[in-house]
Amino acid sequence: MKYQLFIDGQWRDPVAGRWFETANPYTGEVWAEIPRADAADVELAVAAAHQAFSTGPWPALSASQRGRLVRRFGEVLEQHAAELATIEARDNGKLYAETLNQARYLCEWFQFYGGLADKIEGSVPAMDKPDVLNYTRHEPLGVCACITPWNSPLLLLAWKAAPALAAGNTLVIKPSEFTSASTLEFARLSIEAGLPPGVVNVVTGFGDEVGDPLVRHRKVRKVAFTGGESSGRSVNVTAAADFKRVTLELGGKSANIVFDDANLDQAVNGAISGIFAASGQTCIAGSRLLLQDSIHDEFLERLLAIGKRIRLGDPMLPETQVGPITTEPQYRRILDYIAIAKAEGARCVLGGEAATLPGVGGLFVKPTIFTDVTPKMRIAQEEVFGPVLAVLRFKDLDEAVEIANDVNYGLAAGVWTESLRRAVRMADRLQAGTVWVNTYRSTSYTTPFGGYKASGLGRENGVEAIKEYLQVKSIWLYTGGDIANPFIRR
Ligand code: NAD
């Protein structure tokens, strides 16, 4: 399969005529060639998006018509969910069961934000001056760059594209170099849904060659980025030079906190899915498990009983529980962190090494659990982005809060307790954009998602998110008589 860029509603070869290979993480085999775009392609894509934003059918639509098209796009994505899910599982090695769930769920973002398109309201502020009618309008920003990572390419794109389009913007999307194919299909389906050419454009390639020129481009007015902390920092600095709006969804080191009164069976399941789902390659992974002293040993026993039975394998098969590591650099990084944790004195009670599956070329890491972890160890502070759990102990609520908050990140946290008072006190004090009580790893289009501290800027999802793609204009209508001579002081 040889892909092309998707610009102005058409497939095009990259200007420099270069491609790179993308492999299936399970088999290790190359399955497609992806265009290696650069600044010249960015120029074409931004020009198409700018043109589509400024003239032609898109800006001429009423808000209701635009909303209808956005909702229609969601329906078309839903019709193609199985096909999109297959591409994603092939490209990033996530379990097909999960990519299918995600692909089916995409539609809801387009329904929700499509529904909001004609509910964007300005206001008529009270005035301190006579004979003036003042009103405000919430207007789209223009060309929005959407930059996404490899772990959930389409879901994280939907979080950006649905509100951006509903608000009337146009898009240039830059997917991860490891998982570009599903985003190219997404762009093609925007045309099938009836969105005008140029509204959704995709440039593929590497962060420095195509991502950076996109963020730098003067006609790009907003950058919605999901990815790692260091790329996020660079995007933020570059975008600031031109006063672009920025939303950043970055990494995490989320604490999953179990109190002694928790329903332990449920908490064990929450801890397992929190860290081992998607091989731990999720920003909201519950990568720190905080156990209250009195239940520490029993909980660990139950955790290991399940952990030892986890089945690694082919992401396409329903019996597989944990799939491969998506990329080779990520595989090396995970193994490095395992070595660091061992060197720091953490005790490895499960896994702790790579796994090989007979006859399979993909890269696997065994589900890994470290105990005797102390809060300042690197394994307790830094994001691994893999199936590696760090278990820490705490004695009471105050200590749990102190340990949970003592990291640079603040994306999410889980609390397991049957006490309402504890739950609410914890939810108040945890520095995290999302707090789950007696559940873990849920997200929805209806409620805001985003990070405290180094986990990001701004929010995606929920009604608030559409405001990240709008700017406010204040309009003054003078309804009085003659305009006074400005040179006579009154
Ligand atoms: P990454 O930062 O390496 O890449 C993300 C995207 O940014 C890719 O498309 C990449 O090509 C592009 N990019 C890299 N450098 C760039 C630059 N200087 N300018 C413009 N674009 C650039 O991240 P990744 O390895 O693809 O994904 C893993 C990271 O993403 C993890 O840290 C994870 O926590 C984070 N993540 C966060 C969320 C969230 O919602 N908070 C969700 C998923 C993943």
C-alpha cells in the first residue's frame, strides 16, 4: 500500500517525492509506505485550508448547516468503523477489540459538537455609555493544526477535529509518523460526508520536517497538540512566537490510590486495566499504584494472581489481553526504565524483561510490577509509557495526597474507597485534571479532559472545548445623533 497526502480534497504525492515505511508492530513487517512531507507540502496544505476558511462553501454555510455536516461526518466514520479499527490495530498494535470500540465511539464527538454548532451564542453586554448597542460574536480562529501521537490516533484526533470544525475552522492534521494511515482515511471520509475540499487536510511525516513548519506557519492560528512533554514544550515555544492559541495534552504519571476500605476485587481490576491496557501505552495509565499499609500485601497477592496469567499475543485475536509495544524507540525506553528501577533498588515481582513470541517479529515487554518503590525514584516520577507498574505504600490520607501530588505531571488519578468523605476529600486535594473514584480510564465527549502542571494546557471534550476554537469579537453600534467634534473637550 502506497499512500499519498490529502490536500484540498485530493490525493497528492509529496513535493520532494519521498516516502517512508510503516510496520505492523505485531509482525514487525512493513505494510505501507507513507509520504515524507516537508515544509513545501505544509505550504500547500495550509494554503488549501486557508482558502477553504476564507472563501467558498464552508464559510457560507449557516451554523445549522455546518452542524449537520459535522454530524454527517460522524455517521460516515461510524459506517467505516471496522475498516478504521483494522487499520489502527495493524498500525499501532493495540487490541482490535479496543480500536473497534474507539472507532465506533468517534461518531459521538461529531454528534455532540455538531449539535453545538448552532448553539454558539454571543451576548449583549450592559453599557455605561448612552446610545450604544454592543454585542459580541464568537468567531472561528482560522486554520487549526492538529498534531497527534501514535497510541490512539483517531480518537485523539476526534477530540480536536469535532469541536474545531463545529466552530467553523479548517484543519491541517499531522498524525504520528508511526500511525498515519487511519488519519489519511479519515480525511478521505470527510469528502464522502460532504465537507468541502480544503476543510480537512493531512500532511504526514516527521516532527522536525513537517510538524515544526506547520506549527511555525503564520497562517496557522491554533495548534492542538497531543504528545510527549518535550515535543509539547517545543510546540508551545514555537507557537508563542506568533501568538497562536495552543492546547497541549501531554504525559502523565497518574496515581491509582487504594484505601483499606476499598472493594479490593474491583480495585485490583482497576489497577490491572489502569496499567496493562494498551500495553501501558496510554497517557492516563495508572502507572503508580499507592496502597495503604494495612492492605498492601493482600492486594499485591491478588494483583500478581491476575498479572501472572495475562496473555500476550496477536492484537487481532479476541483472547489476547496485551499486545506488542508500538515502536522500537518506545520498546527501548521501557527496557531502559526497567533497568533504572532495578538499579534504584525497586523490587521486581512480575515480568521485568522483554518477551518473545515464537515465530512473531513484534516487540513485547512482559507485564511488569515493581514494589518497594519510594516517591523520589525515577520509576515513581517519570513517564514510562509501557506495561510497568510502580507500587508505593502510604499510611493515611495526607500521605497519599502528598505522594500523589509530588510529581511534575497532573493528568489523572484514581481513588478506591467505600467512604464518601474520603472520596470527596481526595477529589478536592488531588492535583489532576481528571479524578476517578472506584473506576479508572473512562473518558467522554461530555466532560472536560486535560492536565494540571506538565500534563498540559487547556481542555479537550465537554462544552468548554469548543471555546478553545473560537475568539470573541465586540461590536459597537452607535444609535445616537451627531458625532461630537473630537477636538472640543467636554
Ligand atoms: P511525540 O511527542 O513524540 O509525538 C507526538 C506528535 O508530535 C507526533 O505527530 C510527532 O511527529 C509530532 N512532533 C514531534 N516533535 C514535534 C515538533 N517539534 N513540532 C511539531 N510536531 C512534533 O509523542 P508520541 O511518542 O507520539 O506519543 C506519546 C506521548 O504522548 C506520551 O508522552 C503520552 O503521554 C502522550 N499522550 C498524551 C495524551 C493526552 O491526552 N494527554 C494522549 C496520548 C498520548
